[in-house]
Amino acid sequence: MHAIVISRPGGPEVLQLQHLDAPQPAPGQVLVQVLAAGVNRPDVLLRQGKYGGAGEVTGTVPGLEIAGVVAALGTGVTRWRVGDEVCALLAAGGYADYAVVDARHCLPVPAGWRMTEAAALPETVLTVWHNVFQRGALQPGETLLVHGGSSGIGVTAIQLARLLGAEVYATAGSDEKCRACEALGATRCFNYHREDFEAELRARGVDVVLDMIGGDYTAKNLRLLRDDGRLVFINAMKGAQAEFSALEVMRRRLTISGSTLRPRSADFKAALAAEVERHVWPLLVNKQFKPVLFRKFALHEAELAHRLMESSAHIGKIVLRVNR
């Protein structure tokens, strides 16, 4: 099979198209013929050798989410049949013609959805559900602030929070990106190059902040939170270190949390996928929620896809088309 392999830690140029033997499903796994694979920022960190807990990355096939057709079943798999269309979360291996996946981490491709659309779902939807609705405990009538609102995660968070009854604000890096966030349901999106989101929101406050920025945003986020508010980290692009008042956190009963999905156990991911299927998948049937696809690349163009991801010029998701 064809696969994109990290030849060594480094820039996008280290992604090489190679011929590898197709994997075989172990008990409890399915073999998926991949038709599309989502490109995510953790793929970039993995390629750079900076993804925490990933270990040696040379020889690794990146890719955290795929959509395709079940090609073979491992022993013990009862839900899926050969020929079923699925999308799935995986720890690595998505940039390839075939990938093996824990059968419990597969979700059915919604009827009428293209494979490129379905491939944009697993990583972002599971990340948002866990961090915004489980860890952040966002409730109908509350207010969510999403940093990086035009990213794949941001686009997902805005839409799901709105559909489930919350008010949403966002930040992004251009007027075009801000208008896109507002078109998706954000009450207001702030261009961080010329607007101070803290000053704009200080009078009203927010209940939950989904933050992928870190750095000096941390103290601002905490100051914006209402009593019993929740700050949830999923990245720290401006730095992991920050200063804030612990006494203020105590006085206003604030919660600071965060997570990374890739190192979590297979059982945890299976339970998360099942909850997402119950709560989010019904919204996909009539496309009440839909990923925003910015650009599609062929598998052999993975280097270009990573360069686009690193430029942050995109709005929504970047997807690789595979087996075409």
C-alpha cells in the first residue's frame, strides 16, 4: 500500500510517500480501506517530534482520523461488516491506503455525507465533546469563548455549542475568519490583531473558555470567567507558562483543566465515541452540523497540506484524498 511516512523529525519535507505492507487487523480491530484522512495540528507536532508521549517518530505514519470502507474484520468484531462505511479515530496511521482501527472507535458515515466530510469529524468532534461538554460541562444558556475559532476544532465547537443551546464568542486572526465564525453561529468574533477580547467581554463574562493559545491569554481567560467558570486547555501555542492569581481562582471557584486525546486508553476512547454517537450523530443526519472543508489534497501532497496547516491561513479543515 501507499503511505506517508515521517522519515525523521523535522519540517513538512520529511513526509515521504512509501510502499508498505498493508496492516492486518488484530482481535477487536477492523481494517479500513482509507478514502479520506483529516489533517490536524497534532499531526504537525508529531512530525516535528514535539507531540508529548509519542516517543520516536521516525517511520511513523501520521493521521488521527479517517473515513473509508471496512475491508476486513479481526476476530470478535460483531458490529461491523465488510463493506460498511465508517469514520474513525486512531492514534496514528491515517495517511495510508489502509489502516487498522479498534472497532469501538469507528462511527458510521452519516447517510449522504462525502468521505472527505466524514474524515473531518472524529478528531474534532471527540475533542470538542470531551473538552467543552464533559470537562467544561457547558450547559444550555451558558456562554462559551472559543480561541482559534476558525480552526477545525473552533468551527466544530461553535456549531455544537450553538446547537446545544449555548451562546458563543470567538477569536480569530483576520476579519475574514471572524466573519466565518459569525456565519457559523458565533454572536461575535474578535480579530485578535486589533481587538482585545478581554476588554470587549469584560462586562458580560463567560462560563467556559476553550483555549488552544495559552501564554498571556491564560490570565485574561481567568479574569473573564464568571464565578464557577471553567477554563479548558487543548494546546498552548503561545507557550505553556503563565502567571495568574491562585487566590482569585479560589475566591471565584474557578476550574482549570485540559487534555490531550491521543494518549488516552482505548477503553476511554471507546466510551467517548459511544457518547458522541448518542448525542452528536443525530445532528448529522440532516446536516445541522457540518464541517467546513477548506482544501483537499491528494495523499502524495501531504507536505503541501502540512505547510498550509502551519501557515494558519485556512478556515476549517484540511483533508487528504486517498485511494483515488
